[in-house]
Amino acid sequence: MPKATVLIQGASSGIGLEFVRQLLKRQAPTHVIATCQTTNDDRLSNLQKEYLKSSIHRLDVLELDVRHQDQFDSFGLQVEQCLNDLKRERGLDMLINCAHIWHPSNRVETSLNDVLSIDLNDVYQVNVVGPLLVTKILLNVLKRGRSSFGSPSSNAPYSSLIVNISAELASINNNNVGGWYAYRLSKCALNMATKNLALEFGRQPTDDNSICGLKKDDKPLLFVAMSPGIVNTQMIHEYKKLFPKDAHFLTKTESVQRMLSAIDKLSLKDNGKFLDFNGKPIPY
Ligand SMILES: NC(=O)c1ccc[n+]([C@@H]2O[C@H](COP(=O)([O-])OP(=O)(O)OC[C@H]3O[C@@H](n4cnc5c(N)ncnc54)[C@H](OP(=O)(O)O)[C@@H]3O)[C@@H](O)[C@H]2O)c1
């Protein structure tokens, strides 16, 4: 029986797919639920075929386009079904929200002249509304997690860990070059959502008036926003001149290895933080 179940939202390519690969290779058998916009996607189905030979059920692939809110209820039920099939009274141990778009045109704005309302809305839907509503629909299964991530003990003080993949470009403090309007704004909003969720679900109520989504016996949930670093993708390549000369470019493998190792060291003290791929805080 797998030791933990992790859901990777936006797993058909790039960093999301690399998370799936590395989690499946973990020594403690991990069950992964991977989402993609269409289940006809070869990249995930090839991986699924590879793991069908394994004696333990390891990988489920579910369809989810985070722009389509009408898919969310049935998606929630499908996740419950995947967990029921494992025949254990347990929920999700970790959710990683990874899907994003840079910009609908794939050319980020380098001037206010390029900024359009429709583009801002599209980027916001995928990068902010998506992760927030996926968390909402999965809240009950997340509360039933027994996280074996981020804690060396099996009796972790939190039920589940939610990692929202953000970006260093969201740091207001570190913004020295400008541009990337829709993307920067969306990731900034995602960071605020992460902090809000940590406050609502990361602690017991202090008084009758405090905002708290936990019941008396619920364990808290641990939320972080994490930047994968600058990862060598085609898109990043095109905009290389916008990065500092000494910027360090990571491969997908390196970035995900570092993030997983940082995730393994998280504790409730990190709730609501914005961290880099090594687990070091980034100023908001
Ligand atoms: N690469 C970097 O240097 C870098 C730097 C900072 C932060 N990040 C963050 O790291 C995360 C992964 O980035 P990446 O470089 O791996 O990007 P990527 O290769 O472009 O992957 C993006 C993923 O999001 C999915 N997606 C897009 N729109 C979606 C929608 N409407 N519904 C569901 N899924 C959707 C894509 O699915 P399809 O394949 O079906 O389109 C794809 O799986 C993102 O959150 C990004 O902001 C990346």
C-alpha cells in the first residue's frame, strides 16, 4: 500500500510532470494523482503505462481545465474515488498547484502599452482562481491527510501540505526590472491567497471572532508559496536579457529535486511563507 498520496495539479509538462516522475521514484511508495487538460496527453499516459507493471497502484490521471468551473464538482468526486480505490481511510497528503500560463499570447508584456484586460483575466483565471478553487473543492480530503511530507515523524502536527507554485517575479521587494504585468500580478495574488489560507486553516481559533476554518479536533493545514527558481524553458530563454547577468538557471530535474528536499523540511512555522526552491524565505 502506498505511504502517501500527492495530487499534482497541472502535470502534463515542465515542472509538474517532473514532480510526478520524481515522486513516483521515491523510496517510500507514493501514489500520485496527476491532472492535465486532456487525458489523451501522451506524456502522462506513457508514464502511467510504465507504472501499470508495478504491484502497487501508483498513478491516476484525471482531466481538469482549471478555467472550467463546471468541471470542479465532478473532479472532486473523482479524487474521492481514487482515494477510495486505495481502500484506506485517508485523504490527500499533499497538493501541488503547478498549472500556469505566462500570457495567452506567449509574449509577456514589456510595456504598459501591451496590457489588455482580457489577458489579465485569462492569466488570473489559470494562475489564481484555479489553485484557489482546486483547494476549495479538495478541502475535505486535505483535512483527512496524514502528511508524511515535510515532517520526519509519521505523527505530523498538520494533516496535509499545500504547495502553490509561485515565482520570484511575484516579489514586490525584488522587482528591479518591471514588465510581465499579468504574470507578476497573478503570482502576487496567489501569494496573498496562500497567506490567507494559512491564516484560516493553519491554526486553531484564538477567540470567537477569529476567522478559522478548523473544527476543534481538526489538525491544521500547512500552506506555502514556493518559487521553482529560473528553470530553463523555451519561454525563459526568450526573455533571458530581462534577468540579472549572474542569474542561475536550473534544469527541471534540479529545481524539483531542490523543492522536494525543501518540502521535506517544512514545519508549521513555515505556514503562509513565500519560499525559494531551497526553502529560504523570499520577501513579499
Ligand atoms: N519555468 C520557470 O522558469 C518558472 C519560473 C517561475 C515559476 N514557474 C512556475 O512553475 C510552474 C510550472 O511552470 P513550467 O515552466 O513547468 O510551465 P509549463 O511547462 O508551461 O507547464 C504549465 C502547465 O500548466 C498547464 N495548464 C495551462 N493552462 C491550464 C489550464 N487552463 N488548466 C489546467 N492546466 C493548465 C499546462 O498544460 P498543457 O500542457 O495541457 O498546456 C502545463 O501542464 C508554474 O506555476 C510557473 O508559474 C516557472
